[in-house]
Amino acid sequence: MRNKKGSILIIVLWALFFLAMLAMAIGAYVRPQLDLSKRMLDNTKMRYLARAGVERAVFEVENDKTDDYDGLLDSWSANDEAFKNAELDGGTFSVMKSRRSSGEKEEYGLIDEERKININKAPYNVLKNLFEIAAQAGEEDAGIMADCVLDWRDEDDSLHKAGAEEEYYSSLAKPYHCKNGDFECLEELLQVKGVTPEIFDKVKDIITIYGDGVVNINTAGIQALQIVGIDGKTAQMIINLRQVSVVEREPGAPAGAFTDTASMMTALNEKGALSGAEAGEMPRVVGAGARPPPRGATRPPRPPRGAPSPFRLPHSKPRR
């Protein structure tokens, strides 16, 4: 009897051992499947949360109450309630303008492309200013890069003064063709002669390939204003004036934006920010950025190629 009980105990122990091994084997097989399912579920949630952020952004753009102009205080630009940690079933989403360095305050909302310099539309002088001011290149190098950008995007093989066409690019150690067409992405600028990764990193946040080339004076930063030809003093004054209550300049007007050219000129003249020459030039520059006519209407003729980049004021909805 004692031997029989000992044999049963051994059998039970072996059975438990094999069952434990079987459980471990099943666990090792099933655990990755469970982890994969969880990751797929999380990815699906994140995808739809991101989609919700996009849809909320579209909603804010479509329901912008300032239909004739866009400013930094519009609901699509400054709206923490809509874009900061918005709660949904399954998580939250945030729409941030850009990642900030450690210690800097995050800004929630959208950035319009019309505050940037359009490298498909900008003339030589604006491109040269772009590389001088934003990339801090020397005057000669900035001029060379501006000519090379013009040669890259134009449709002919005629060289600008210091530019580069097909002959240059096809003779490189790793040759490629000159585009002879518009830029399709910002990184394409790296293919242009003279534009190094260091230069690109300095200009990438202030350039765009979208829009019709005009700059929104209500949202552009001081660099963009200077790049299109406004002196630093006047550019800073424009930024200061659009930040204060516009009621001080025009009763009934909203804060944070110029509504038309006349109110902007009045405000600048009252502050003594314009010389006589600048006062005569500014209306021509900003007046070219009139709002496009309704769909189906005849558009006015575009300014000639190479004309100074105008401002948009007031202007149509930006592409964001």
C-alpha cells in the first residue's frame, strides 16, 4: 500500500509538471497575440482621436466668424478649450501649433500657411532676403541661392545671374535632373544648389509651398515681414499694434487684427512709424492682397512675375 501511494504521488507530480509546462507554452504563444491585439486596439483609438482633432480643426476653420480676414485671436488659432486635452470616450486629443523647448509654454491651435514665404511664388528679392535674414547667409551666398531657386522652379533652361540649370545637376557625382517646376514639398529645397541641411533647418519653419504667395499681415512674424521688404522698426510696430485692443484704433473693430488697409495705415501714421516714402509705398504693397472674388466670378489679373510680394489684407481663408 505504501508503494502504491508513493507511485501515485510521483504520477501526480509528473502530471502537474507537464500541465505547468503546457500552461507556460500556451502562455508564451498567447501572450504575444494578446499584446498585438491590445496594440491594434490602442492604435485604432489613437487614429480616431487624431481624426477627431482634424475634424475639430476643420470645424473651427469653417465656423470662423471673421470671414473677411484671419488673425491670431481667431478660434482656429487661439482656442485652448477646443484644442487642449479635449476629452473623448477612450482618450484625449490636443492640437498644438508646434513643439516648444523645455520650459516654454505650449500653444494650442492651427498655423496658417499664409504667414510664411511661398518659395514657389517669391521673387528674387524676397528669396534673397529669406536666406539673408532667416538663414543668416552672406549677401553673395544668399543671392546665389535665390537665383538657383528661381532656376529650379522655372520651366526654361536659361540661367539666372548666379543660378544653376540641368548642366550643373547632371554633372554631380550623384546626378539628378533640374526640376523646372514648382516645389512639391519643402525638403525638395535641399536639392537646390547651395542649400545645405543647416540652411534648410533655419528656413523650414518660415517657408511654404501653399497659397498664392501673399503674406497675411495679421499673422506673419517679424522675420516674414522683414523678408517681404518692411523695415524692422515698422515690422515691430505692426506686430505691437495688432496685439493691443483694436478698439483704440477703430471703434467696433475686433482685437488682434487689422481689418483693412486704411485702418492699418491710420494706426501706423498715428504712431509715426512711416516716413513719407514708406507711407506712399505701403498702400500699394498691401493693396494687392485683396480677397478673391466669389467662386465663379472673374478674377483680377495677377501681378507680373517678379513683382514685390504683396500682403493679403483682407484675405481669403488660408490653407492650414
